[in-house]
Amino acid sequence: MKFTLGWLKEHLDTTASLEHVVETLTRIGLEVEGVEDAGATLAAFRVARVLTAAPHPQADKLQVLTVDAGDGPLQVVCGAPNARAGLVGVFGAPGAVVPSNAMVLKVASIRGVESNGMMCSTRELELGDDHDGIIELPADAPVGTPYPDYAGLNDPVFDVAITPNRQDCMGVRGIARDLAAAGLGTLKPLAGIYRQDNLDPVAGEGPGPDVRTDDADGCPAFFAQGVAGVTNGASPPWMARYLTAIGQKPISVLVDITNFLSVDLGRPLHVYDRATLRGGLVARKATAGETVVALNGKTYTLDATMTVIADDVAVHDIGGIMGGEESGVSADTTDIVIECAYFDPDHIARTGQKLQLTSDARQRFERGVDPAFLDEGLSIATRLVLDHCGGTASGVTRAGNPPLGRRAYAYGIDKAETLGGLAVPADRQRAIFESLGFGVDAVWNVTPPTWRRDIDGPADLVEEVIRIEGIDKVASVPLPRVPGVARPTATPEQKLERRVRRAAAARGLDEAVTWSFVSEAQAAPFGGGTWTLANPISEDLKVMRPSMLPGLLSAAQRNLASHADSVRLFEIGRRYLPGRDGASHERATVGIVLTGDRRPRGWREGRGVAFDAYDAKAEAIALLGVAGAPVDNLQVMGPESNGAADGAGEAWHPGQSGTLRLGPKTVLAAFGMLHPRVRKAFDLDLPVAAVELYLDAIPAKRANGFMRPAYAPPALQSVTRDFAFLVPADLAADALVRAVRGADKKAIVAARVFDVFTGQGVEDGMKSVAIEVVLQPGDKSFTDEELKAIRAAIVAAAEKQGATLRG
Amino acid sequence: MDDPKLVALSEIEQCDTPARLEEIRVQTLGKSGSITALTKTLGSMTDEERRAQGPIIHAIKQTISDAIGTRKVALEDAALDARLATETLDMTLPADVPAGGTIHPVSQVMDELAEIFADLGFAVATGPEIEDDWHNFTALNIPESHPARAMHDTFYFPAPDGAARKMLLRTHTSPVQIRTMLNQKPPIRIIAPGRTYRSDSDATHTPMFHQVEGLVIDKGITLGHLKWTLETFLKAFFERDDIVLRLRPSYFPFTEPSAEVDVGFTMEKGKRVIGGSDGWMEVLGSGMVHPKVIAACGLDPEEWQGFAFGCGIDRLAMLKYGMDDLRPFFDGDIRWLKHYGFSGLDVPTLSGGVGA
């Protein structure tokens, strides 16, 4: 919402300084986003006449001017092609600051000729884009006058953000009222502002225009008055100046009056050229598919929920949002109908959203206009038309009734303190309410004014008191504190996530945060997305990720493209899956992507080494361990399929990936090498190892206090025995190890593979697997017989897996 | 110079190899060594002679033995020194130091928030990011036609036929307020950090960003408590005592009264630094929870009242740690992550300070 200080002072009798007004507006909730004070920034620039112009002795494109800016001739070097003797323009003396580049003008020597300032272009003064030459003013412009005074730029322009609840402050009047309540002056009587004795309805001649409303929901009230014999010329200078100052181009006095009143009073109006209308005007619901060309030149197709103003033949107005092109006024217009209607805010909001059409009118009707101001609004408009366009007014037609119901709220004056934290004396509260137009009776029933439909209960009333009295006066009050040290608040899930995150970082992984949405193509190898946006910001950010990996793979690709040698990224976030009853199932998941060098080439180890599937497995197991999963009990199984029958579109390398499970169904993690096809889709040339870790699948740690079991190291030393088995090449090592471990559950405390060998001495289709077994004696050392028996049991168990002990 | 002792000591002194030393030991202390021969003479002596000679001969034997021992250690030391001299490595060569990883600033700041607010008795609550419009809007006093909905630039999901609920990406963390009030009896003190989404993308907006919501529901809570809480939080977060807040009356449909909160900054080396009051920056939206919101959650607004606030986490991170562009937050660029990220060991604690 833009307006000028001068405009504000039309409504507000005040001596407050600009700074005071700005500060007060923000303090009472009308946030000043900017103040443009061209008068101040251009104060040092003056109207000046070029007395003489002669070629510069050293430069073809420059001229040496003598300029009179009111203090006698000054020598100025100028490069503008239009600089010539007799020209009246704008001159900046040394010390002036050029707005466009913040340069301070100085006396300078330009190609050996002294120059004492600058003749300016519109662009240099930020008054326009023209930079073809210096500003040319009329020959009678008073030399020596500060340019802002001459050009009428001395009126600072405010830009104030009006929150959606403040219907009243969509007009300068409402802002003035708020400032008056805040003690910045007094609100002037409305009639005087428009140079009227009163604002009674204009008693015109003859009947009012033929208007009615058939849509009491969308347009409960449609008031109108005709004026015949008008001349639609240029606006009076004061009106044109206000509109220009806030960036609205004056068009014609009839259009400008509606634009002016929209900003001045927050009261949108519409003016129809009567000659274009066939029959009377009716507010009705559009018929589905009906179209209208609006004033912005675009054609809108309407539906049956939208309120329009139409004549017998066509729609002329998208009610309360934008007028139609056909019936708009022009320079030739002589007879008009002025519409002053009340459109229902909900209807306006819905229609505006559907049509994606915003306008000053919509912004105001959507917030709600003052339903008690239709007569006055129409009267002001008619009076301004009569004053500035001449003509004869008709009678007034009042169709329908604006919703005037006012509700009183029982208010307790202590509420300012018990809710707002500020004790305000009763008489002060009463004064605040009354200055804002609220009615207050003896027992504190408070009735909001008709222009404050946002007020809906005592809490809103407290806000009015606090914001006018000063929210800065509210004192800080400590929240009551539970005695003692603060209690822990983190949930097990939160603690788990924190541990895993910090462990991953400690293991050398960099945490990324990537978009929650990916493209459909990126989601496809990972089972595709369930949640696809109806209105994505782009195709790349369309599907809620079904996996943590697509976002990380894209990031990895970008890193490799910018010459990273090694990429070790992780992210902890959610995967978005279908849940129950149409809701989502958002699963806390860790994603890890490893690509590039696991180890760079070096003087110790020689060539660099790329990441492989075992690196992924190591990260998975390490982090599962940190997360408290029983890593010793995990089973390694094959990768989960995305369900495609032919295996197409799978994410993982079929032979170099797997899942870590607790039992056959509970998948805690997937790990391995990415399928080369997926890699290619992400434009990744190097092998990629990856992990997905499903935090929500990890069984919760049982809480059993802080006490640990007693420390009881074995009394006797353990014994280590090595076994080398020949096994079929496709036997999973894990199966062999499990069999070996199971051979004597009491004595065998550990078994691990320490060598796998194929090649010379091992026949084709077989491999040699060497296992180190740790045996722990109990009370007594193992006897030779016992060791023999354990050995025999181990070999027998291995043989069941198709293994034979190597000699 | 026939004194066997002096001969032996001289030889020991001059000996320069372990082998030669062993020879000398055999020649002197060995079975038929010269000193051994001397001790053997004791057997043929009279008691008196033996009493006189015994200690002398034993002393000689001891002296020789000690000398051999000392020499042996000296020779071994010399041999070790010689060997070590050949084992010199270039200690300037690089060692393999595994690259450290990093914590993303957003996660770090979330942990900082949790730590600070835990001290004030706030737990951390969560809710779904794919929300329905009731939790995201309606329950928060934002009916369908409300202009505030248009301000939110909401991402929607297509509604399947017959679906009761319209699903969307939450535009703020405020629906967690609703879920908390529905599921938990007051008094309530929570913060709810998380991802939020708006269909907006320019230099200062990304379609995904992070917010933290705060909610207190209790008896007798006023705007004064809100002010204190925000001051206390911001002082703790920025670890500065010169934090100045400015509350501005504003509007949010789900709070009444509502206030936007500006924090004062000073200019240092061309950057805005939080603290002081040379200028104001908007950091928070807040207010007293609207009675309609409390009622929508099944609580009696006559009995319970409280405050809520919301704040951009990415923005908090930028203000504290000096990033001046939001967009790289979500690029996963390792160079940026290494530059602005945190060590895994930078765990925010009250005793160590929450900042790192």
C-alpha cells in the first residue's frame, strides 16, 4: 500500500515529522517497507539555464557550457548531445550526490577544462530511464529553484505492508485513523477532504440507474448512480500528482477518481460507459463457460460460482475483481453509471484464486470493505465526478442490503494484562477503543466498527489495546522453571538420529541436505514415488523421494563434475511412502553415497583405490552398530527388488549388493554397488557404492537403567585354531562361518574368514576359505581330546555346507 | 705386564666385536681361562693362604666379569646405533590422515535449538511433512477463502476421487502445534524443527526450507512470557548479551495478539552481525495462540492459553555463521559443506556453549 505524506495529511492533522510517522506506523503494526523521499535525495539539484555552449578544445564529443543555477555563471563540461545555449535543465553543484550511482560531484578537470558540476539526465536522477541527453525543462522554469520544489517531488512516498486482517488500512483514511489513535494528530472530517460541505447522497434528477442483484450471497448490495453529460478529460493536478507519486499512471479523470478513492478510502468503485450497456445491470452468478474480456485485455472463462455484473447481453465486470474492457470509459464517454457494491469476501477470494487474477479491487473486497460506507462512497464519487467532469446526476439506486450486523463482545479490562502482559488503565483502554471507532458501553461491551470485520473476540480487542499502547511496553516475564537441573527431553528416535549423524561425520562422511522432491525419472529405479505434486515448481522437483539416494547421486555427480576426487556424502531425512487412510508414511532413513577415490594414489600404497561394495557394507554395519542394532545377529541377504518382473530398472548391481536383515522380513539396511544403468541415468562415470539405512526398523534399545553387568573376564586364555576349507565357489562365506560357529556353541566364541583364495591348487568352481576360530575354555583348560572333538565337530559342520578340509 | 688381570682388562678395553669379546670371556673366565686357572689355585692353598688370596682372586674375577658385561652393553649399543642409522626415513613425507566428515549447518543449528530449549523445559516434537489441509490451515484458523492461504504458495497433491482430505506439503511447522495439542495434555512446551515447503524460488527463497516452531500452552501465560522466551533463546543462541528485540504488532491467523520480532544488528566489516541496534532484521513470527486454535484442538480457551512462534532455521544459521546465500544449503557441494559444516564432535552443550 503506497501513499504520500501529503496525502496522509489530507486526512490527518499532524505536525509529526516524517521519521516520527514512519516509526509510529511500524510500531502499531503497519510495517513501513520503504520511504522514498525524492525531495531529500534531490534537494541539491537545481533548475539551471545553459547560457553559452562551446566545443571542448580537447574532445570532439564534449562541450564547455556556462550554466546559471541562480548564483551566476559556472563553467561546466558536458557530453550530452542536446546541451545547447538556452536550454533549461537540472544542475548538480559540487557536493551533490547523484542518486543513480551515489557519486559525490566535485570540481574536476575534464580533459584539461575545469568543470564545476553536472547537468543531469533523468536516469542519473532516477526519475526515469532516459539517458539520451540531459533533462529539458520548459523555458520558463524558474532558474535557481531546487528541482524537487519545481517538480513537486517534495512529498515522501510510503510503502506500507498491510497484513491481510486490516481491511481498513487498505485506504489512506484507515491509516490516518490508526495514527490518530496512536497520538499522532487528529483525524480530519471526511467531507472537507473532497472540498464538500457534506457527504449526503447527491439528490439527482430522475430515477436511479436500472441495477439489481440476483446474487445475494456474492453481491448482497449493489448501489449505483448515473451521471449524464460528463466530460472525461485530464484529472485535476492534485489527484494526478498523488497517483503519479505512488506509481499509478493518470489515465482520465473518471478512471482516476475510482483509482484515487480505492487508495484513499479503500473503497473500490466501477464506472461504466452507459452507451455500451444494453438494458439494466444485474449482479448474478455467471453461467458456466461464459467469458469476459477484462480491462487487462485478457479473456477469462467463468464458472457458475463466480459473481458477475452483466447487462442483458454480456458480462461487464468480474464482480469486485476487474471490470470489462467493453464497457470501460473512454475520452468520448458522456453518460456513466457509477457502481458502489458490496461483494462477499469469500466469493471474491475463491473467484480470484480460480482465475489467478489479482487487482487492487480484489485485494480490498477480499479483506472486506466497510459495508456501512456504500452511500458515502457513492456520494463522494458522484461529487468528484460532478466537480471535475460536470454533468447531471441521476437518483441513487440501492439494490440489496449490505451485511451490517455488528456484534458486541464482552470485554474484561484485565485481559490486557492476563493475555497481553500489559496492565493498561481502564480509561486509557476506553480512549484507545473509541479513537479506533469501537463502541464501548458502561459494562465494557465493545462493538467493533463496521470497517473492522477482523475483530472477533476479546483476544482481538487485547491486540488493539496493546498495539496502540505500545507492545514495547510489555515487560519480559520468565517462564516458570521446574526446580533443579533441566530434564532430558529427547526421544529415543531423536537420540538415535543424533548419534548416527555424528558417527557418520566422525567416520569421514559429509552431511548433505538435498531436496525432498526429485524428478519422476530419478525416482523410478527406486520404486517410483507415491507422492507426486500437482503443482511442482519444476519437473526436477516433482516427486517426493522414495529413497534417499537420488538426491545424493545428483549431488555426487555435481561434485565430480567440479573435480572432487572423493565423494562421501550422507543425508538423514525422510522417505515418503504411502501410509494409512490417504496419509503418508514418512520413514527416517540414512542415505550414503561413496564414489571416486576411497584412497587416493600415494607414495605408500601406490595406485588409488575406488570404493567397493564392502566399503558400503562397512559403513552400514558401523552405523547400525552406533544405532544399537544387534550387528552380530544380522543376516546378509539379496537386494530388495523394485518388483519389475524382468529386473529392469533395478537400483542395485545384482551381484554386488545386499540387504542386512534381522530375520528374513526386517530389513535394516541395503548396501552395495549401484546398477550401472542407474549410474548412467545420473551421469555418473565412476563406480558408486551406496547405503540406505532404515532407522525406524532398528529395534529400540531396552531401557534397563545405567547399571552394567559385573565385569567377569574369562579366567583362562583362549585358544585359536585355523581351518582351510575347499568349498563350491558360489557358497556364501557367511553360511560356512555360521556353520562353523554353530559346531560348538559353548566353546566357539568367534569365527572369522581371514583368507579367500582361488587359483593354483584350487580346482575350478571351487574356492579355498580359511577361517580362524577362537575357543574359550571355561573352568578348566581344554584337554587334547576335547580339542580333537571340537575340531571334528567343526569339520563335520562345514562338510554339511559342501566343504572339505584342505590337507 | 704379566698380570693376567691387567692383560685381560686391556684386551676387553680394546675389543671391538661381540665375537672377540666372547673369545676373551672364554680365555679369562672360561673353563680353562686364565682367571679360572687362578681360582683353581685356591684349592691347593692352606687355609691361611686361602683367606688371604681368596678375596683378591674373587675380586679379580669380579672385575673382569664386570668389564666384559659393560663392554658387551657398549658394543650392543653401538651395533644398535649403527643399525638405526641405516633405518632413517623421510619424516616429511605425508601420512595418510583420513578426511574428517562434517555435520550440515541446518542439523547443527537444530541440535543447538534442542539444547537451549531443553534447558527451558521444551521437548522436541515432530509431525508429517505431507499434511492435510485441516492441520496445515483450517485448524490454524485459516479457512479456505482466507487471503493468508494465498500468501502461502502451497504445494498440493492431486486429490484422488472420494478422498476426504486434501493433502499438501506443509507450508510451516505450525501443524505440529495442532498435532501436539490433540495428542498431549497441557501444560505443553515444545519446539518442532523440520522441513517446510512453499512454491517459491529466488535469491532468498527456496521451495524447501527449515523452520522451527515453538509452543507453550499453560495457565496464565502472557505476551510477557513470549517476549522473555524469545530474548532468552536468542541470547543463548548467539551467545551475546547485547541482543535487542523489537516486537512489532502483526498478523497471523493462528495467533492473537500477533507480533513479528526483529532483532537488532550492527555492521561489522560490511556484514550484519546480530547484537546492538544499528538496524533491525525480522527473524521471527509469534503471538498468543488464537482461542479458536486452542478450541479446534479440543481444549478450553478459557482455561488454557499460551504462545507460539516460528522461525527460519536456515536464516538463523546464516545470521550466526555468516552464509550470505541460502541456495547452496541444498546443493550438497562438498566444498561448501567442508567450509560451513561442523565436526561430528562439535556437540552443542550448555557447559561448552551451543555454538561451534
